[in-house]
Amino acid sequence: MASETETIPFEETEFAGRSRSNVHHAFIFAGLAVLLLAAPFLVYPVFAMKVLCFALFASAFNLLLGYGGLLSFGHAAYFGMASYVSAHAAKVWGLNPELAILSGVGVAIVLGAVFGAIAIRRQGIYFAMVTLAFAQMVFFFALQAQFTGGEDGIQAVPRGALFGFIYLRDDRTLYYIVAAVFFLALLFIYRVIHSPFGQILKAIRDNEPRAVSLGYRANHYKLIVFVLSAGLSGLAGAMKAIVFQLASLTDVHWAMSGEVVLMTLIGGMGTVFGPMVGAAIVVTMQNYLAEFGAWVTVIQGTIFVVCVLLFREGIVGLIARIVRRPL
């Protein structure tokens, strides 16, 4: 009888804690929506769209690393190949932007399923090296394939008209489309993280042998999150090709895979909103410190070292620890 009276307050406290977190997150999403609406009036719309594309890329990568516990050094393969396919579909096939973007996402999902099915058979650094090897294969394919344009890439990609009547020539119009896609994708990631699937994923990340002993097929869940992450990364890359009207080797280069790792760790691995902050910081540095040339890389490296030494949980992770609320 005593155990029952002790359990009830604990369950009520846990439920109350979850409710407060949900309300807290709802306010953050509302604030983010307001910020997205006001952003094109505060900064250059193309810069804002670049931040959103990379924020989505980092959030997709964080889904794999922060919640799946899988460190990939080859996510540029999905980001870049989706960019190429989307650009080719819009320019050569003449598809509307929504179909061009979906075609890029589809290719990213297929690549993620094939590469993921092989990579998840390994763990730790071996998993990371396998993903890097696949990414390098994609890079050299993009360098040699005829439809990618080689070193020139695919240029002058038409933005077209969304659904045939929303013309995207105006930067501000395109920005709100990108912002809407980003916001919906972030809500989807949030739902995945807080779903039963997400809870099982965290259990596998924290203690895989125990999760397996409970009857969960760890590799099955790893493959699903790998494909989800690849598809969302492809969505980011496909949108970037439409925004900048360009797909180039930079999108599939190994340095792009390194950048998304940097964004995630600076912002806060395993947090919902951390990768967005990390992406905004890195893109802002690249944009406003461009006059320093190669020194931008040195500055990025310095900031990364400082983050690792002072707050390993990242900027948003540190804030979450201070306010004692999951972010």
C-alpha cells in the first residue's frame, strides 16, 4: 500500500514536468514562427534562406547523431546529390520547383537506404569511415558524370513557379516558401523525437545491448533514422539548389560533411533547437568574415575548440542546463 502512495506523486510530477516542457516548447515554436515572418525585413532574404537550408541540414544530421548516436562523415552525399538532381530536373527536365525538389529528396532517400543498410553493420569509427567512403564515391561520381556539369556544376537553374502559379523570381516570395518548408520539417523532426519511435531510438543510443535484450531490432531502427536523416538532408540540398540556382561540387565535398558536424556540435547535439543556432553562427561567420579569406577556417576552428573545451553540450545545451528545461 505504501508503494502505491509513493508511486502516484512521482507519476503526477513526471506528467506535470512533461506538460511544462510541452508548453515551453510551444512558446519557442511560436517565437520561431514570428522570427521567420520578420526575418526578410531584418536581413537580406537570400542570406536568411541560406541559414534556413543549413539549419534544416544540421537538424537532419542531429536526428542521426544526437538521437541515434550514429556519427556520419558522409552526409554531404545526400545533401549534394539531391542538389544536383533537383537542379537538373528543374533546368533540363523543366519540372516545377516542387517536383524538382521531391525528385532530389527521392534520390537522397534511395541513397540513404542503400548506404545505410551497409553502414549500420559497423559501429563507432568504422561506421563513420564507411559513410565517408560512400560520400567520396558520390563526390567522384559528381565530378565525372555528364549531367552534373563536372567542375562547372549546374548553373542558371530556373526557380519556376510553385504549383504553376506562385512565381519564385522574387526573393521574398521564395523566402516564405523556404521558411514554411523549414518550419514544417522542424515540427516533423520534433514529432519523431518525442514519439515512441524516438524513445526507442534514445534507448538504443544509450544502451544498445539492453534495448536488444528487450526485443527491439536495433539495426531496423538505425536504418529508419538513417533514411529519415538522409531524406531531410536531401530536402535541404534541393531547396538550396533552387534558392541559389546552382548545384556545385562544394555541395558533395567532404568539407560539407565536416561543416554540418561543426554546426551541430556548436549549437548543441541532442537538442531540438541547437543545430539551428549552430548553423546560423557558422553561416554568419562565412558571410560576414569572408574578407578574411582562408582565416575564416581558422576562426571557425578556434570557436569549435572553445565550445568543446568550455561547454561540450553546445550553446543551446548549456542554456538548457542553466534553465533546467530540455531545448
